[in-house]
Amino acid sequence: MDKTFVKGLNLIEVLAVSQEPRGVTSLSREIGLTKSNVHRLLTTLASRGYVRRIDGNSNYELTSKIWELGVLVRSRMDLVKVSRQAMAALADSTGEAVHLSALDGYEVLYLDKIESRQPIAAYTRVGGRAPAWAVATGKAMLAHTASGAGALASSLERFTRATLANVASLDREFATIRVQGYAVNRGEWRVGVFGIAAPVWDATGQVVGAIGISGPGTRFKPRQIKTWAAAVISAAAAISRALGGSAGHG
């Protein structure tokens, strides 16, 4: 066990339940640490944005960063809960694997999944990650970020011959996604694995996730993609409404 890390957590917990800013001396008595130790911990936490020093004195209080992190965790929990019915309906109508994803930096984090009932399926797992620019759920979310493809410039990597690994290509792709309402992965992360996804919006008009299907490219013919895209968009709209959002726009 990392004792310094535990001390930092104890300090955060004490500050969280304090009704007013606290000084180093008061905190050291309550936690049972030396004042120099408490001061070092506070300095580290302040440098990371978790606490701030009150101007004019040596008292400290928590910032909203802990709350912001908690909101992110809670939103993911709520997203999974309200998405199950729409995911099940999408799995029934397409027969393909259904994924619920969130964006974590430039990666997709798989929050939930319903396995395909087909004998040949694409492998992913809940808790797994994928490069956002190379999978359908990731592109569906990235298309609606303010920074666009330019922010990805230093991270872009090519995984297959189909990967869109330059800013210009991705910007064109994102523009298409915004117009048609869904994203398509044509073997861009794994050779022969295709996907279709649409973004999920919350009550504040933010894209908080994406729902999509994936499977072997042999089953994702152009006409089938059109049909399944409508089902994916419908599923995303149902989840967005459950979150208090409005499908298709922020």
C-alpha cells in the first residue's frame, strides 16, 4: 500500500466534510501528520487542481475537481442503466454485437456490450479500449467535439490500410457523420471488422456516448449498412431521450 497516497486521500476526505476552509495546523492535528507533511500534500494536491489556498491566509479548501470526476462516473453509470433496453432491441433487430461506448481522451471505452448471436463475431470486451478515430463509436463522438480532427494530429496511427490517419481525411469523415447522423468503420481498426454507430446526447446538449454494432465486413454490405444505420440512429435517439437529451443535435 502506498502510504503517501493514502495520506493524500485522508486529507481529501477531511477537507470534503469540513464546513469551512482549514489551516495546516488544524489538519495536521486531525489527521495525525506533521505540519510539514500536510503542507507538502496540500502543495501537491493544489498543483493538480484538487485544492486551492484561500487568498490572504493559509487556509485550504477543495475545488470542484472531485465533484467533476464524480459527475463523469455517475453519468457513465446512468448511461449504462438507461441504455439496456435500446441495446437489446438493436441486438434483436440486427443480430450483431452491440456496444455502448464513451470517449476517454482519444480512446473509446466500452461501457457495455451485448454479444452477437452470429457464429462469427468481432471480439471486444467491456472495459476494453480502442483508438477513437478508427472505430465507429469513436468517430460518432469525435465528429461532435469542438476541436475536430486537428486535436488528434499528434496521436494518429494507422492500424490497417483503411485507417483514416490524417487530419484532412478525418475532417471530411466527421463532416459526413454530422450530416448523415451515423459513423461507419470499414475495417479501420481490425482488418475485416466493420461497425456502425450513432452519438448519444444528454440534457445539456453534450455527446456523452455512442451506441453501435459491429461484425465481419462480409455482413456489412452497402444496402445492409443503410438499413442498420436507421436502427442504430433510432437506438441512440431512444437513449438520448431517456437522458433528457435531444437526438441529432446539441
